[in-house]
Amino acid sequence: MHVRDQLYIDGKWVDASKKGSIDVINPATEEIIGKVPIGSSEDVDKAVAAAKSAFETWSKSDINQRIEALNALSNAFKERGEELAQTITAEVGTPIGYSRVAMVGTPRVVSRSYAKILENFSWEEEVRNSLICKEPVGVCAFITPWNFPLHQIIGKVAPAIAAGCTMILKPSKEAPLSAFILADILDEIGLPAGVFNLVSGHGSDIGNYMSSHPDVDMVSFTGSTGAGVSVSQSAAPTIKRVTLELGGKSANVALDDADPVLVAKKAIGACHQNSGQTCSALTRLIIPEGMNEQICEIIAGKNDSYLVGDPLDENTRCGPMVSSRQQTSVTEYIQSGINEGAILISGGLGMPDGIDKGFYVKPTIFANVTQDMRIWKEEIFGPVLVITTYKNESEALSLANDSVYGLSGGVWSASNERAIEFAKKMRTGQVSVNGGAFNVSAPFGGYKLSGNGRELGTHGLEEFLEIKAIQM
């Protein structure tokens, strides 16, 4: 049992101002595996005051001190990698192999990447008679989700440290345990008191309070579009900077010269990674009419054998949904697809074979999906892939852009140049061409209802900087 009974404020572990705790449930076993405190607005006030006080010194800290902190953080992730991976698998249900690589390995690389960026980052430049200076934005509030609990936190914490900002973190109540290990690490590596503060609790109680706080200069939120709107509305009266990384319904497009076998084989992982609980998952597969029969046959076969089960089993590809609520939501979407007339070619309703407990669903594939169906339009956030066909490239582009979201995408073609030209026309923040790998140094973020602002790389650092012009 991971019992954490204190908050981390001003470099110390302190009691929350009110009694009570939040249970953390293992979604594979439905057992309570941990508890964290319920923070209040009073605790947020203390954390903000600590961050505001620490900003005076930290904002002027030596760049080498920040580089050392980021490298020490990256090294700590390596040293405690298995502990973190096991913790995240227990609280989220992510298959353990994916936890090691994506949930822990990626934050380790991201932390190190910001240390590297600082080595050559230009804080000042002269433009005619002006000196342009980049300065830390100030006190930052971070509200993060459960699906990539540590990665989404480090995508904010690492650039904030690099910029010279101070911060308050409210992690997801479903998966907060890795955030507490992070606080332990930051304390152990000697990050100055008040630079990082951790207040766990309910978003409805403290999330919007953090966003509206007059002494918070910036709020960075990752989560649902609806919650992002609420955060923006809370932040608006104080005119603070707001960055949002929200939902997605990303298109995976095969052009007519693509290899249908390769497209089919790669489409499953692109949708089902992290058990489908990924905002940038490629959940809409758009293919030429002539490839439909072959691709659907291959995908159905691969999906039928996609191993669902115990996330601690090294062979498991798909774990449970994070909660009973998420399991119910995904199941309702599968039922909706059936009701609206999509063709179910693999998966469907009910628990996977041989599983009788945990918040599982069957990885599911629908074909002949039309643009008026809910499963085409809405983010499901589970292992559900929808397939539709097109007659010509113009229609393919129209289908790809037929979404209120614009977070990610994929294009497949025998010609990289042709795929890149198509990718440039997609209204989305990131596109993978022919399976191009995720790059932690490239900006990540969305168009339309997928949010604003960017994370990762130099672009992610600049979100935490103000620009000052001094005329000489």
C-alpha cells in the first residue's frame, strides 16, 4: 500500500489543512493500492506563496544550476526506473513494458533534453536599437492527467525549471502516486525550497482555484477539452497565460500508393498504445476503397490476437481502462457504434475472454464508419479503431480534417515527398509520415479544440518565457 499522508510545500512535507484522503485503485485488480491527501484552497495558497517567494531567487539562478538539476532529475529516473514503472502500471494499468519505455524512459530523456537546450539557448538578442530579453514568466500552476502521469508532468516541470519558473502541481486523482515519487526526487537532488510544490486533491475543489489565483502567472493544463474550457474561464479574469493540451480524434491516412499490409499492421499499435488511452492516438483509419477488404481482414486478425490481460505480464499488449467510469464510457461507445450501423469486424461488448475482474474492454475495430456516427466524431479514449474509405485524395483530406480536434495524424505513401505534402494540408499539430517515430525535441500540441501552446523542445521552453524589449 502506497500511503502518502502529506503535501510537499516550500521544500517540506506538511500535513494538509483538512482531513481526508483519496483512494488510488489498481484498475487490473480493483483493489485499493494507495492513498493521497485531499488538498484545499488553503493548501494552494500556501504553495503559491512559497512559489512566489522562491521565484525572486530562482528566476535569477545560474543556468548551470538549472542544468545540474535537470541532469540529476534524469539520472534519478534511470536509477528509480523500475520503481516508477511498477507504480505507474499499478495506478494506470499500463502494460509494464510500455511503462518502462514510455512512462519512465520518455520523461528521463525529456529532462536531459532541457539540460542540453540550456547549454546553447540564447536569452538575449539585438534587433536594430533594441535588446530583446527572454525572462521566466513567473509562478506556474500545472494540472495534469492520469493517462501518462509522469510524462505529462515532466513535459511541464522540466521546461519550467529550465526557464527559471517556480510551480505548483496538482496531479490526477486517479494516478497521483508517481507525482509523489517525483517530489521525493526533487527534494533529494536539492531543488531549492518553493521551486516545486505538490498539492493533491479534486480538480473541482482546487484545479479551478489554482487557475484563478491572482499570484499564479501561468496555468498549463492537460486533459479533456471540457475541463480545459473551465480552466481557461477561471484564468481569464487575471489575464494569465494559459496553455492547453486537450483531446484528439486523429486521422491515419493511407494514400493510394501505400503498402496496405504495412498500413494494416501498424494501425493497431497506433490506436491501441497505452490501451487506447492516448490523446494523440490515431483512432480514425482512412483508406482507399480498393484496399478496404485486404486491410480490414489483416486488422481484424491482428486485433483478435492482440493480447489483453495482466499488465504485469511482459507479453500483455493491452491493459485495463483506468477506472470503472472509463470502462463504462468506452463500452457505451462500442454499443453506439453497433447501434448506428458500423460493421463490427473485431472485438465488441463485454469483458475479454478469460478475464473476470478489472476495468477491461475488448480492443475493437469498426469498418464502414460514416461521418455522422459518434464513434467517428467523438474521442473514445479506449482501444477502439474506426475505419472508413475514400474515392480520391481530395476526399481523403476532407475526411482527415473532418474533426473539431487537431492534435496528431499519420500519412502512408510509397513517396515521402507525397506524404509530406499531404501532411502539410492536415489541420493538426503533429503528423507521422510512414511511421516516423515520436521526437521529444519536436513541439507537441494541437489545433482547434485540441488546445493551444506547445510542449517539448525549444518551443516548449519558450512557453515559459516572457519577452522584453529594451530600446537603446
